[in-house]
Amino acid sequence: MMYEFKVADLAEEFGVHRNTIRNWINSGTLPAQEGPGKRYAMKISDYVTLCDKFGIIPKVGLDMAGQIEELQTINTAINGQPVIQLGEKYNTLFDDATWGDVCLTCGTCASACPIAGVNGLDPRKVVRMAVFGLEEELVESSWPWKCTMCGKCEEACPMNVEIVKLMRRLRSKRPRHLVPGPIHKGVSMCLERGNNLGIPKDDFAFLLADLGEELAQESCPGFKTPQAVRGTRLLVTVNSKEPFAEPDDMKWWWKIFYAANESWTISADNWEGVNWGLFSGDDEAMKTIVGRIVDNLQRLHCEALLLPE
Ligand code: SF4
Ligand code: SF4
């Protein structure tokens, strides 16, 4: 048994844009065949499955002779799980399953997003899909990773929908081995060796001392890099990219400290200032890395933290 529909009608029924339906058809997500008069047809079982995915009770076909039995069979199959209305749908992305129901679909977030359109990213679409429970599709998509988490969408949203939190939660749900780029490797390295690039402690200490000597000769007489000095005003963290690839960049900061007669130090351990747990959505790792910096602050009795990143 087939269910015939027009793209516009199905879009309205599921609360999505017509292009979304067309994309689903083109990508095979919605297995439908094109017929005459711009009409499409899909199996009634596929229609009911789609309704189930969106938390919508099938509203057509019930009065069609011959189809009732099939629908009842399918409904029995899906009735193993509670039939739930949109808005009451179980949502693992937020504690409150109805968090996104306030979304007006106004698109203001998309207008504010600096990368809207990149790989099809549209924060409004992400919110709608999350509301409809399409979590798997979102987690597999590249959108949470294209998002810079700048928060402009959220700032612009008239309904205060927490879009950045949503993006982070989506990232956290990606299996770690499928996290794109080097982000997760950096997190693991930082947990293991105290910095994202695994720079050995002795090499780092040698580099700091060497750069300090250079600076003293170049422009800051008497300068010595303050490594793990207790009781300074500032504890300064470092982006491991600098000692790894651009060590001279650190000297610009040090020159300012020297000119300002600042009291500061760099810890010999766990000095990494870039917490990639934030970007990979790994809350536990993020907490551990932050905790280590707090430990350094307390151990060295510093008054304030400087995160140049
Ligand atoms: S700006 Fe807010 S209310 Fe408007 S579409 Fe985006 S999330 Fe929804
Ligand atoms: S937080 Fe992400 S989705 Fe929102 S405006 Fe920034 S890049 Fe776009």
C-alpha cells in the first residue's frame, strides 16, 4: 500500500521546509517515488515510521479500505513504545524535552550566524531537528563541528534558545574516535602529558630558560624566565603551539611583563592554556584540565590566572 503526497503538504505536516523534504527524497532518507502531477508515493509503512520519528500520530490512510489492517499492524509494532506527542518527545539533548518548543522558526539565528550555509549549516534547522528527535542525524552531521560556538545565533534569538549548548552536546555525543581533526588526540595527550602536543617537561623548561636568556641579551637586561615561582601575582598559561612552533611569540608577552614590572610565573607542569575538551564536548576532560590549572594556582600561591588564549 502506498501513501501519495505532495512535497508542500508533507512539509507542512512535519513542520519542515519543502526543500528539506526534497533533500530527504534525493538522499534516499525518505524512500519515495515521483509520480505524475508533482506527486510522490511512499509505502504506508515508511510514512508511519516517519510519523513515529517525528512523534506524530499518522493521520491519513486510516479510512482507506485495505490499508486499515496494515496500519493497525504497524501501529501495534510501534505501540510497543509509548505514542508521544511532539513536545513531549524524549530528548537526550536537554534535560527539559520541551526546551526548543519556544522556537518560532523565525530564522534570526541563521541571519546572525557567520557561517550559515557552510555545508548547509543553519542553526534554525539544527534546533528544529533536535526538537523532532533527529539526534542521530545531527550527531553524524558536520554542523556541530563547523559551528565556531561564537554564540551570535543565541544572542540574536528572541526566544533565548540555547543553541551553543545544543552544539556542544551534539559534539559530546560523537564517538571519540570519530571526532574530526586532531582535537580529541590533543585532549588525550593533554591528559596524559600535561599539554596538547606532548612536549616533554625538560624540553619545555630548557626552552623557557633559553628564550629568557635571549630576551635579556636583546632588550630586557637581567630578565630570567620565572618558572614555577611561588607567590607571584599572575600564573600564566601557554598555548603549546608556541613552544612547539613559534617560541619567539612568547617573548612579546614577557616584554610587556618586564616593562610593567609584573610579578608572574609559568608552572613547570600542566601549563597548557588551550582546553580542547571545551571544543570536543568532553566535559570530564575539560574539568580535569581546568582542575589542574586551579591546582597550580593554589600550589604556587598565585593571585590571578592569565589565559592568553
Ligand atoms: S532565532 Fe531562536 S526562535 Fe528564531 S529560529 Fe532561531 S532558535 Fe528559533
Ligand atoms: S554559535 Fe555556531 S551556529 Fe551559532 S552563530 Fe556561531 S557559528 Fe553559527
